Amino acid sequence: MTNASARAHRLRIATLLFLLCLSLYLLTYRALIQSGDTRRALDAVTSVARYGDWLMDETNALKLPFRIRDSSALPLGEYRVEEGLNILLASPLLKLAEALPRLGNIHTVWLFNVIITALIASLVYLILREMGYADAVAALVAVGAGFGTNLWAYSQTFFREPLTAFFILLALFALQRGARGGIGARLISLVCAATGLVLAYETKHSALFAVPALLVFALPEARLEGYRAWRPAISALIALPLLCLCLLALLDPLPSAIGDLLSRFGLRTDHLSPALRAYLLSPGASLWATSPLALFAIPGALMLWRRGRRRLVAACFLLVAGYALGHALLTGAHWFGGLSYPPRFLLPAQPALMLLTAPIAQAVLRENSKRIRFLWLALLAYGLWIQVVGVSLSLSRYSESLPPESNGYAEWVPSLTQPRYFRWIVLPRRWGDLGVEFLWTRANLPIWGASFALAFALAAFALWHCLRRPGSRWRHLAPLLALSFIPLVLLNLMNAYDKDPQTQSSQGALHEALDFLARNARADDLLLLSSTDYEDFILNHLDGAIPRPIALERPPAQAASDRQPALVVSESPNDWFDVQSFRVLRHLAGRQERLWLLENTSAFMLWSFRPLERYLAGHFYPLREIELGIVDETVRLLEYSTGEAAPNPLSQYAGEIATDLRFGEGIRLLSLVAPDGESYAPGDVVHISLLWVAEAPVEHDYTVAAFIADARQNRPIAQGMDSAPQAGFAPTSSWKPGAPVWDNRALRLPEDAVAGDYQLWLLMYRQGSAGVTRLPVAGRAVIQDGTVGVPPITIAVR
Amino acid sequence: MDGFDLTQAALDALQPAKAKATAATDLDEARRIRGRLLGALIRKRRLEAERSAAECAQFMDAPPELIEAWEVGESAPSLPQLELLSQFLNGQGADPAQNEGPENRAARAEYVLLRRRLIGAMLRAARQSGGKRVEALSEAAGLEAAALENLELGEEALPLSDLVALTQALSADLNVFAAPASHMPNTTESDALATGGHPRADWRQFAAAGENLPFIRLAMAFQHIARDDLHRIADALFAIIRASGESNGWSGPPS
């Protein structure tokens, strides 16, 4: 085989391994947001791709900003930019989702780790080939890494660890390539490796834990093996940390002298021993527990040591030790990594560890190695089971399934040590009631499952033939498969767009609301979400044409449902909101000309207090509620004019212009705040605040209608939103006699309004079985048979 | 509160049916007698509350001469002004923080104007329900018709003595014009919202309790602690919790 054809063959095998893993990961594709971290990461992707900033808008409710500066345009927290490489690299996927129709954002961005993890498997193959292993051996290790370790489980997340692992592996690959070349090649490889390390660091700063390993791997192998003087040093490099690791893992509590020494360097020892035990030894959460094939790294390392390949052994060992010690000493109480398939923090070391299993894979492929082959297959089967369980359900399901004494903590000690609480034992019990949570199963898309099962079979078939005979005619399948994968993935994603129940995709009214906003909103508009109930829908379906969404925490005064009472029951607006949410709201309303509100409850849900709507109606100007084609009381889109604040309804302000208008037998319009004599342009919004007072109890609920009217032609040119006072929150039947009630209304002048002076017309009516009954109006200026009151103001359009 | 409530005492004393002075046929004389009666009550209450005319004037954002003029019956306060003065003499103005400053003065001015509008509207309602025209009522009360229209809109202050004359002419109960406290907006809530300070009711209670002062000091101290030190404190707390919770296998919080 010529060099060129050997390179082509190697590339073909790497491609087929990539496609094999890709199709397997897509067969089990979950596209589920499972943790707050990944939710915020997706939010950062949308912010970077759409607006070029790192603001947490869609997930604002998850972690409200600690301090809000008056100078900030938007009162939002920021994602950690300094560890945001995965965000930048994933943003093209979001742009793709926005550029093509019917691609969900979550569905598309979650492909990121699927691709990265499949690339890791290919890279493992390429490194081993560089090390001189045979095709079959390298491919077997790569398949083991891709299928039998928790890399598979992490392919279904949006955590940063797979990308860090990829870059570290890339650095190892660069060093390995340069190891046998001349000085030039070695320098280039060093630069590439340093770049890989920097990229890993930019993804997650903990990549610095890999520096010792990469330094050792950068040493020239031949010289290292040639000089006997190096050997004790290399041995010490392994023995000393090993001793330290054992001591630290087993000493609990840590002797105070060691603790004091470590804390002098700012290291945190409180969780050191439990973390090291969990990472390295526990049967339920260690490197070996969730990736049993990695156990072969121990005999593999011994074999490599004996063969003199100590550089790799030392590097891999330092990598694991660095990550384990680093996280145990620096992450303190957060050593476990939250919701994850453990050990999440050691995942970047996992692929390198698999490199050490190559000698065992060599033995497996020998003709006369039945026992090792059986053992390898057994551990692979066990590993497959663990990974299948890991990808079958959302990570949060495990915490939900633990007994109450666990308090829902994933790092509950028995879950690390007692087999009955292991993840792969607990989670399958939930399959009965939850099924599996693959995208194609929950969205009922058998064609998805069938297409990627077929792709998997074809990739496996082609790989098998290419490994057996490099010149096999089936080798042409590799580029064909690679090319067909792109449309295959896109078509399946488009098919899943409106079928995923997890993202409320089938709720037509939500799509209608977004369509309306896309047609009518301005670029600088904002969309408030009254709670996080539609956060997944917004994250999945929004695009740049729609106003920037800002999710607000569900206010304590708002019940989550009719079965859950609100945390706070109060008439005082001060008690309705969480402090920070309230500040966010005030900040936004104080700076925006208008705000859109996506509200998920309505007046028909009697249990719903709707504090956000109440506040906006009471302190700003409700402009309109959009009539959506699909009537859904859980999807309401409202527009508020917030260019200026209305009179504070809790103040004792008396209004600007007194009136003598009296509606019916006992409702007086005491005064109003209105733009008397101010000039407006067509399309402008006119703000009116009415101060009502009842002289006696009012029996019925009346609706107020406000118009801007042309007196000469005796016809209205603009109408506000008809509603009971305060956007329905102060119905007339609830008024106390003598107690003033503010009622804010906004009216938008038509774009074709002719210049001139206009009047404000007000009327009150009641919709009854006999139709609409208007209340008679008494006062100085009354028109239309005494049913329309005309306050003494003039609205000028110029 | 020590002493009588000035507003209620004034309304009781000036009720047309109770006060002989109001029965006088000469409207001007009747107005003068009512003014003196009211002035005597104001002075008595002020002395009882141990407040000077200057203090009252400062609270009312008026010259001290006006208070003196009220006390000698040369002029009469409007009902909202009397309510405000009554609040002050009842001790509401004892705290300078609630008393001084332009915001507080503006709030009091708003109160007076809002009450004026409400009283005007009630007066118009009483006139209309009695079937009286503006001209007839103004003549009966000794006022100009145009002035009465303005008073009904709350555009001008209505001296209490004139209000008595009007209620007498309408055969109405003077007490209905007094403000029920529950119907007036709660300015305390308003201030909190306006400043964004947002102290919830339970927080206010907590802060008001003297025994909670150490907790407030602790919270203030936390505000200035560096992030790393906060981490150490948190770790130490987790260690304590872990030590006490290991019996049920608890090992730490989720991240």
C-alpha cells in the first residue's frame, strides 16, 4: 500500500468510526435539557449567535443577577465568557437552526456533543495508529471508547467535558505525530499541542490539570527510553502521586497537619477523601464503575511499562491523577458535578485512559485468547448496559428515584457504594412508567429510529469490510454514508420539530404568538415570560426575528397550578414579587418604550393571581391583548406601553384634569391624566389614566371603552383595549364607595391619522343576555344620546 | 394618642343640627361663628398636643400666620387640611423622617388635592340627588355659582365653614364627607414600590424586632466578605451539616 492510499485508508476507517458512533448516538438521541448548567449554556449560545453578547435572558429566572447597574441596558447576568469556547463553537449550529425552517434550537445544538464524542472515538483510533498499533486494534479500542465508556452518556448532554477531552486528545495526537519526526515536525507538533491545551483551557479552566501529563508526553520517547537515568525519575513520577492519592483517599478525616499545609496554599480539603474515593475507587461512581472497559487500562499499563512505553503510561496516569486531585482540592462542596453520569469531572481523562487498553485489545484479537476475549466482551456488555441505561432517561430521573433520605442528592453516599442504588440498577425500574426518553420515542418518530439503525448497520458493515480488506469494494460506502448523513440528520430533525412534547412543540397557540411577534415586533422589543413554564418552548423555537425573551421567576404571589397555593397571598404589590425579579421588571419597564408579555394563565383560571399583569396594568399602560387564531387560555400575548410610568395607584395623587362626568347612578370620573394639547404623530401611543370613584356600591361589572375621536366627523379613529378598569383587575362590582381607583389605558393612533385636534371619548357598558347596555353619562360634555362622555382634553395630531 | 380627635370633634361641633351657631339666619355671621368655634378647637388640640403654631405650619407647608388665622377664626381650613392637621397633632408627624423633605410635603399636598376632589364629587352627588341646581344651592349657601362649580370639581379649597353651609342647605350629614382611612391609598406601600426598596411585610416585621438586629448585622457583614472567604465559610457549614447528617448518608449539596 502506498503512503497516499494508507493515509486514505486510515481516514476512511476514522470516518467510518465517526459515522458508526454518530449513528449510535443519534439512535439514542435525547435532545433534553437536563441541568441548569446546560440550560444556561444553551441560553449563552442563543445570545452569542443572535445578539453577540453573553447575557442570560431566556434563563434569567434560573439565576437572577446579583446586582443590577442603572447603566446596564438589560438587567441580566452574564455567562462565564472566559470558559465559553463550547458556546462559540456551538453557535454555528444555532445559526443553522435559525437559517433552515423547522429546526428546533435544542434539537440542533444538542448535536454538538454527539459530533464531538464521535470525533473522540476517531481520534483514539488515529492516535493508536500513530503509535503503531494495527488497524483492527486501534478500531477496537476506539469502539470500546465510543460504546463502552461514559463518553456515550455525555454525548447526550451539553456539558463542556467532551470538548475538553477532545482538545486534550488532540494535543496528545499532535505530540504523538511529532514524536517520531525531525526537529521541525516536533516543533510544529508542540505548537499544535499547545494550541489544543489552550483550546481545552478556554473550554474549561480545569484543563490545566492536564499540563503535567502533556509535558511528560511531550518528552522525546526514544531519548526517554534510551537513557537509563530517566527511568527512576519516570517511576517516581508515578509512584509518588500514586502514594499520595492512596493516602489522601484512605485518610478520612485527613490529619490536621496535612489539612493545614494544603489550606495554606488555598486548597480545600473538606471533601478531599470522599471525592478521591468516589472518583477512583467507588463501585458506583468511579472511572471504572461507569466505564468498566477502562479497567483494562491497569493490565494494559503494566504491559506497556514492561515494553518500555513508559511515556504514555506516565502521561495517562498523571492525567487521571491531575484531574482527580485537582477537582477534589479545588471544587470543594461541588466535587461531584451535580446531575451527571459520574465521574463527570474526570471525563476529559477517560479517552486517554482507553489508550492504555490497546495491549489488551491486541490480545483479544489474537487467535488463541479465548479467556481474554470473553472477559473483554463481558466488560463491553456490562459497559454497554451502563451506557444504555445512562442515555435512556434524563439524568434528573435518578435523583427523583432515590429514597427520600437521599434528599435528592446525586452524590448520596449509598448511591456510590451500595449496588441497589447504582444508577444502572435504579433507572431501569423507571422504564415501566417513563419508557425511554429518546427523541424519536417520545415524539413517536419510528422513521428516526429506523434510519439511524440502518445507518449504524451500514457503517458497521463497511467498517468490518474495510478492516478485513483495505481494498474492499465496500470502502466506497464511507464517503457515500458521510454525504448522506447531513440530509438524513436534517430531515429527521425537521420531522421532529413540532412533535416533541418536551418542548411544548404541539401547542399551536405558542407558535401563533411567535409568528405574530415575528411579523409585528420591532428589533429592540423585549418579550417577558411570566414564568419558566414555556422556557423550553422558547429555547427550542425562538429565532432572531422575535423580540429578545426575558424569563421572569414565577412571583411568590402566583400559584403554579390550582392544586398548589401561592407562597404569598397579599394585596400589597410589595409582596407579590421576589426582590430581584421586581428590580429586573422595573429596570426593563423604565427603559423600554413597550414590552410584550407571554402570560400562561388568564382570568378564567380563578386561582391565578397574575401579579405581573396586575403590576404592569397598574403602573404602566396596557395597549392590547393579541387575538390568536387558536384560543388557548394558557397562551396569551399582551402588549404594554411603558414609555412613561402611570400615576402610582397607591399614591394619593388626584390627577391633573378634573371632570364632572358621571356614569350611571354612581360612578364618577373624578379626574384624569391625559395629554391635553400635546402633539402626536400618526402611529404614536396616547396614554390616558382615569381616576374613578364610586358613590355607592356598584352592582354590576362594567367594561370601559376609550376612543380617540374626530369631533367634526363624529367618529372614532382609534380604540383602546375594552376592559374592566385596571385591565380587568379592578372590576366595578369590587369598588368601595368613596375609594379612588386608577385605570390606565393606551390608544395607538392610526398610521394614516389626519392632522387635527381630536377628542377622547369614554363609555361604560355591560354585556348581558339582552346584549350590550351602555351606562348613561351625565356631565357638561356628553354626546351620542348621553352614553359617551367627553373629558375636557384635546389630542393634537400633527 | 392623647387627647381628642380634632376632625371628629370639629365635625360633631359643626353639625348643622347640633350647633346653634349654624342656625343663624345671617350666613356671614354663621360662617364667622363656625370659624371661631373651629379655631378654638384647633388651638385647644394644638396646646394639648404640645405643638407650636410654627411646627403645625411647617407640617402643613403653610405660613405660621395661617394657623394663627385659623385659631382666631379669621379663616377656616378645608376638611382635608383639618384631617392632615389632626393626623399631625395625633402624633403622626413625630418622626422627622416621615415629616420633613420635599417628597413628604408633596405627598401631603397630593392628599389634600385628592380629598378635595373626592369631597367635591360627593358634594355634587348630594346636590344632584337632592334635585338642586348649582344656582339654587350657591344662593342658599351664600356662594357664587361659578365658585361652587369649581368647588365641586375640587379645583379650589372648600373651607369647612362653607362645607357646613352647603350641607345645611342640602340637609346632608357632614360626617359622610370625612375620609374613611381604609378607602385612601396606602402611601407606605407606594413609597416602597417607587424607590424599588421593596421591603416585604414579613421583612419589615423582622427588621423592626429589636432581637433580630444581630442577624441584620450578620447579613451586612456577609455583604463585604470576599468570595473565597464565603466559600470557606460555606465549606465549614457543609462540613458541620455533613457530620450531623452522615447517619442518613448526606454528603453535600448539588452544584
